[in-house]
Amino acid sequence: MSPPESAALNRPEGTLNRPDGSLNRKEEALWLFQRFAPGAAVDNLPLAIRTSARLDPSTLEAAARAVIRRHPALRTRFPARHGVPRRQVVSADEAVVAVASVSVPADRLAGTLTDLALRPFDLTTDLPFRVFRIALDEGGDVLCLVSHHIVFDGASGGVVMPELASTYQQLAGGPAVPPGPPATQLTEAPPSTESLRYWLDALAGIDVTRLALRAARPEPAHPTFAGARFSHELSAPVQAGLRELRTRLRVTDNMVLLATFYLLLARHGAGPDLVVGVPVNRRPRATMDAVGYHVSTLPVRVRVDLGRGFGHLVGEVRDRLVAGLAHADVSFENLLGELGLESVSWRSPLFRHMFNFVPPAGVAAPGELPDSSWVTVDPGSSRHDLQFVVLRSPGRIALQAVYSTEIHDEAYVRSLVDRYELLLRAAAADPDRPLAELDLWSAAERGVVDRANASAPPRSRAARR
């Protein structure tokens, strides 16, 4: 790392949209990562919707231009000056978003979406926002957006995609629609000294070498960040068990589901002193439509005592999560230097696993295009060993498992998802039973795949190798 880039990391944290164009620590971390791994697209965020309509490319391009006029984040470049990144917002008149059109058979849609998601951005010259129209041979189109995380997050997607779809419909139905007013821009205050002190105390003494699952392959010296994702819907009995636990323990769904995730990790050799990354939306209610990187990923530390019951674990998770939310003005990027972890790993310096609970309000409708529905996109990359994304909507809970293919195989991750359900059901049946005794095995696995080994104390990193 050259001295100017090191200096960029060590500058005091400031607000977003600073007059001098400098970046905050979260943005700097993403910019530096892209500079050192220019071919990686691990911070690309793809979104896609499928519609029965045939989209007109020129009308779609006009709609995309209208959207980026309203959202300055989407027309921002990040050139370097003496090795230090600066924010450069392109004027609304100069910003150009070309819509790329491709035609594919329906059975090649998934692979095409992944290929589009894996095209890296050059943050110094590119606008970090792309629009694609995919014409399917069986009829209908797919609208795909790919943005870089430095200007975009999950909540941004819930704003931009419906707005783009609605603007397209307005333009397709008649004369040009006058551009709307500039969208809300959010300025984040710098982290407080009290919050920094809280997180440093909360993470003191953490051993980051004890966070991997027992079956994890060693991290490669030169990771490619290759990853994959699949979706799984929690069964009706598991959802019923979740409701029972939520009522009995007087907590929220996300606390129960997060506690089960900690238990899953601990029963498979991680920890038991664990840190999981938990993203939280920092937008105040009045600025929920602000587009940008307005998420803090909280490194929530929980010690899993396998000799206690599930109720005790949920209480620990509740307390740590509530305290973390009270100090959410600090993201993990702010802490790496203070904890001496900046040089540990570009892939996962402080935590190897993430848990993201998306509430019903966060699963926005895809827009006004005919017969439109969200399409799950496998981004083809992952910075972390494993992430569970829980999409909660009325009557259903969908779980997306995102994982590093350099660390885990798909079959193993699918078995983890199955065991996650089993643990949740077992905990609902007896929340006071010691965690080490909760049933972890499916009927097919009983009597087969080393039951004692799954619950044994975790071995050292050297022993796992």
C-alpha cells in the first residue's frame, strides 16, 4: 500500500457529501478494495425483474436518464488525486446511461444475469450504475440493474427499480414526462466517540482465527471472491415454531432467526466466541428514499454457551443487537485500524459470516411493468464464507444462502440450511434444553454422516488444515 493510500485510510471520519469531495471510511474501504482487486466484482449489487412486456430500448434509456437526474449518487465517479479518492458528481445534463440489450433463451437467463453482475466497474472513470434489457426467446423481457456498493445498498434498490419501472411506463404511455424534483440526499454524521469506545470494548480480545466453520477450506492466498447463492423457503412447521418462540420469549422474529444462525455456526465448529456481521439501514424515516451507501454493518459479538438453553442464547443476542443498534453510527470499517486488523484479510478481516434480515417493508414491489416479479440473481461472488439473507413477507419466509465457493461446496451449504431449520424446530419444542443436545440431524443423516464430531469443541485453525 503506497503512503498516499495509507493516509487516506487514516484520515478522520467525516460526513457524506463533504464540500471537498472526500470519502468516508466505508466508501474508502470499498474504493481501495476495487483498486487492489480491479478484476473483482464482489461489491457489485445486481437487481432484476421479469415482465411480460417487450421493453423499448430508447424509452428505457430515457427513463434511466430521468432516474439518474434525480439521484446524484448514481452519477458519481471517484477519481484519485495523488492516490487519494475524491467524489465527483457528473452534472445531470452530462450523465449518460446507455441501455445494453441482449437476447437469450430462457434457460440461459440465470447465467446471463450472473455474467452481467460480474462485470467490474472502474470507479475512477465509470458511472457506478448500469441498465440492461434482456429479451427472452419465449416472450417478455428482464430488466437488470447493476450498481456498485459505494453508491448503492439494498434499500436503494427498493427505491430505484420501482422508480425506473414506473418512469418507463409513464414515458411509454405518452409524451415525455418532466423530470421530477431532486431526490432526498442523506448526510450521515461522523461516528461518536462514545460509539467507537463501545465497539472497541465489545470486540476486545476477539480471536478472528476461531470464526471459521470446521469444514471450511483454508482461505486462499490470492482469493478470487468466487461465490454463489440459492434460495430456500422455510417450511410451515418451522414458521410455526418461529411464532411460538417469538411469543414465548417476547422477542422479534429477527432476534430468534439470528440466534439460530449463531447456534448453527457454533454447532459446526465456529467460536463459540462469535462475531457476525449484521447490516442495518441508517436512514431516518424521513429519508427512506435516499439512494446511496447508507448501511452500517455491525460486528455483533455473541458467546454461545452450548450448555445453556435457547432462551438464554436469544437473550444474549437481543441484548447485543439492541446495544449495537444504539451505536450504529459506527460500521466495522471504522474499527479495523483500531483493532489492528486492516492487514489480516481483504476478504473477511473481522467476521466470516453475515446475517441480513429484510423486513416486509423492505421487500418493495418491483414497479408498474405488466406481470412484473423479482428475479433472484446469483452475483457469482462473495466476500464472506456464508451469508443468510432472510426475506420476510406476509405468510412466507424466504432464505437466501450466499457463500464463497472457495471456502464451501454447495452441498455442504444446503445441508447447513436444512440443519438451520432442524435447530429452529428443536428449539421451539424445548427452548430450555441445552443447545448441545438439540437435534441437528435429518432422518437421512441419522446413523450415517459422525454425530459426536459435529458437537465437539472447535479445533484450532492449524488442526483444521
